[in-house]
Amino acid sequence: MRNGAPIWFRGFCVFFSTNVWGLDKSGSSCINVTNNATALSTTWSWKANDTLVHAYPNINFNPIQHDPILISNLFSIDVKVSWSMRLKSSSMLSVFDTDGLAVVNAKTNVALDIFFDPEVEKAVNTTAPRYEVMVWIGKFGTILPIGASSTIRANRLHKQKIGKESFTLYQGPNDNGQYVFTWVAGSNKTYFEGDVSPLVHYLWRHGMILAANYIGVIQFGTEQKHAMSNVTFSVDRFALDATRGVPKEAAGLTRASPKREILYALIVVTLFRLM
Ligand SMILES: *[C@@H]1O[C@H](CO)[C@@H](O)[C@H](O)[C@H]1NC(C)=O
Ligand SMILES: *[C@@H]1O[C@H](CO)[C@@H](O)[C@H](O)[C@H]1NC(C)=O
Ligand SMILES: *[C@@H]1O[C@H](CO)[C@@H](O)[C@H](O)[C@H]1NC(C)=O
Ligand SMILES: *[C@@H]1O[C@H](CO)[C@@H](O)[C@H](O)[C@H]1NC(C)=O
Ligand SMILES: *[C@@H]1O[C@H](CO)[C@@H](O)[C@H](O)[C@H]1NC(C)=O
Ligand SMILES: *[C@@H]1O[C@H](CO)[C@@H](O)[C@H](O)[C@H]1NC(C)=O
């Protein structure tokens, strides 16, 4: 289908993009927009270069690109999606076909991709922003977020819940010099509904980024690295929205306890007296 053709959906302007940015000769990726642009599927295979993201076909939330939102003024990023990942040839009705995907050595994820930058002009361009936040709600095969390694102790990593699902944070720079924060869900969420803004606010509340950054891009799709036969990822339903307002409290903020603050004050006073 056409790359980047704008389509309006339920009052929100989204456009669907094939986004085959790691094209090589080892496969193909095609998108199919159906049901009056309320559903999307992509069928793909990539037989070589299995560490390369060959494509990220996605549903792009257009309003944010026209009107970026400062993180300090971000109230919510509402997401509602249901999806499946199967072999194209599969007759299975289950939402994901674990055995089939393992046989073709599928390496892929299902993820939201959010970009932000202190400058508005850069925030709206996916290659220019300083920061990227990914939220993985599906993960198949040996695909790891940037910054993950076997030596990292899982219990040392930051965690934040959205509803009942716990997300774990990985971080590091990508090849394009952008700093990438990836929140990975503890399980494949083939139906996901929630406000993911706490995953962004967590970063500034913990001093990893400044609140004076504009969110300029929000996308939902699948990163395709490898599969020996055609895999079909289908999004049966989706809704995306982002709203302005005072950020919600309780986004994982760990304040020093009052007791500890009093202790620090006493130490400072004592040191001052000693000087
Ligand atoms: C793998 O990627 C390299 C570099 O992008 C490319 O030159 C090569 O053709 C790719 N391999 C195949 C089989 O497409
Ligand atoms: C696109 O999806 C529709 C509805 O599921 C299906 O009938 C059609 O064959 C698909 N087209 C391609 C090229 O896969
Ligand atoms: C398709 O979507 C558009 C925009 O939401 C709407 O105006 C139109 O009535 C829909 N068409 C059908 C056949 O549902
Ligand atoms: C996006 O930024 C890149 C540099 O990072 C630049 O080459 C490109 O022209 C920009 N695209 C648009 C549409 O401004
Ligand atoms: C998703 O399912 C695949 C295949 O069953 C499994 O390997 C993977 O660990 C699951 N992902 C998560 C995050 O649980
Ligand atoms: C995947 O499907 C496409 C389109 O139908 C086809 O051209 C391609 O050969 C298939 N790839 C594999 C590995 O079966």
C-alpha cells in the first residue's frame, strides 16, 4: 500500500506507514489497511541480517506532529490496541502462534515509539530528536532492547506499572546518536489499554530527562528483524490519543522520606558548625 498516505480515523488523523528503513535483498514487508482504515496488517519476511531492524510499519498519530506537547504539560497518552502475530500460512486462531514463529526464527516486537527533543522542530522528525521512548508490549525470539545485556541484574532495573502490567526499563544510545529508553512489558499484551504517560513522566521524575522536552512523534507498530517465512502482524483495533494537562502524581516518584530529609538537614547544620 502507499507509504505515508494520510487517513482520518475517528476524528484523529493517523497515517499508516510501511517504513522499510532497513531494506535489503533478503525479504519484503507489505502493509494492508482494511475496514475503512480501522485495521492494519503487515506481512513480511527477512532472511538475513537478523540484528538489523528492516522495517517498522506503523500507525502514526498525526496531531502530535502538528502540535507537540511539552512533557511538563503532558496529561496522558492513551492507547488501546489489539493485535496478533502469526505465520501467514497459519490456520491457527490464537493471537500468537508461538511454535510457528519459533520454527521460522522470528525476531520481532510490538511497540509504541515516542520521540522527543528540547526543540520543537527536531521533536517532530524521527531521525532528529535527542530522545526516543519505546514501549514493548510484544516480543518474539531473540530480540533485545538497546542497553540490555546478560550481565544486567533484572532486579536492579527501574520498573513502573501501567494497570496490572509491570514494565522494565532498559536504556542506551542507538547508532543514530539518539538516547533510547525502552520499557518492556512482562508478558505479551495482545490486548492493551492504558495511559502510558507515567512511563515518560517516570524519566523526568527520576532525573533522566528534563521536563522541558517536546513530544513530537507517537507511533504504534512492529519492528521486523528476522523471519524465514512470511509472518503476519495484524492490528484489529486501535485508538491513540494524547492530551495536555498537569501530569498525574504517583508516576513512580520516589521522594526522600521526611525523616531522611531531617537527617540531611542535621548533618548540614553540624558540618556548618564545625567549620
Ligand atoms: C545485509 O545488509 C548489508 C548491509 O546493509 C547488505 O549489503 C547485504 O546485502 C544484506 N544481505 C542481504 C542478503 O540482503
Ligand atoms: C488485505 O486484507 C483483506 C481483509 O482481510 C484481505 O481480503 C486481502 O486479501 C488482504 N490483501 C493482501 C494483499 O494481503
Ligand atoms: C469510513 O470512515 C469515514 C471517516 O471516519 C466515515 O466518514 C465513513 O462514513 C466511513 N465509511 C464507512 C463505510 O464506514
Ligand atoms: C529530519 O532531520 C534530518 C537530520 O537529522 C534531516 O536530514 C531531515 O531533512 C529532516 N527531515 C525533515 C522532514 O525535516
Ligand atoms: C511472548 O511470546 C513469546 C513466544 O511465546 C515468548 O518467547 C516471549 O517471551 C513472550 N514475551 C514476553 C514479554 O513474555
Ligand atoms: C512473502 O509474501 C510475499 C508476498 O506475497 C512473496 O512475494 C514472498 O515470496 C513471500 N516470502 C516468503 C519467504 O515466502
